[in-house]
Amino acid sequence: MKNKINTFSILAFTLTLSACAAKQTMPGAERVELVNELPDREKCEFVGEVVGSQGNWFTGDVTSNKNLVIGARNELRNEAYKLGANVVYVQDLKNTNAYGSMGTTNTTGVGKAYKCKH
């Protein structure tokens, strides 16, 4: 029984530590550009809407605000890359707080993905 408790404690500690890190971009997605102005419609084709998020009621309090934002932005890049896009027009980036939390627990970004010719 003691061995099971130790294993559970190590697993919980490891999961908590991994929750602190920002989500990573998948190979190739780091080239997806995030912009705050609509891309040129003559050079870009709309391919879909994307959402990126990091944090939740459990992990948000132990994840830095910086990692929440970077993780959400990286997930936007990953989702756009899956659609074949190379540009994301970021429409909104919101921080939310869970009830009883010590601060920001989640950051979510919403955008439109485009495949642009440069």
C-alpha cells in the first residue's frame, strides 16, 4: 500500500511540473506567423478558424502567465499548421480565472488561419 502511495505521489508531482511548461509547437508549426492585422486577401486563402488554449482550474495556478500565453499561441500555430496554414490572424486572446484561484488559470486565443503566398 505504501508503494502505491509513493507511486501516486511521484506521478502527481510529475504531472504538476509538466503542467507548468508552455505547450510546444509541433515540427514545422514554428514557422506559422501570428499577426494582428488581416492578411492581404489577394495573396492569402482562408482555410479555417483555430483555437489555442493553455491552463485549466487545476494547472492554471501553478503555470506562469507567460507560459499560459506562450502555450496558447503555440497551440494556435499547431492547429493552423494542421490545416496547411502559414499565417494566423489573432482575433482575440483572453485570460480567465477559475473561482477561488490565485490569478489567471487559462489563456485562450481565437483566430483565422490563412495560407499565404509570400
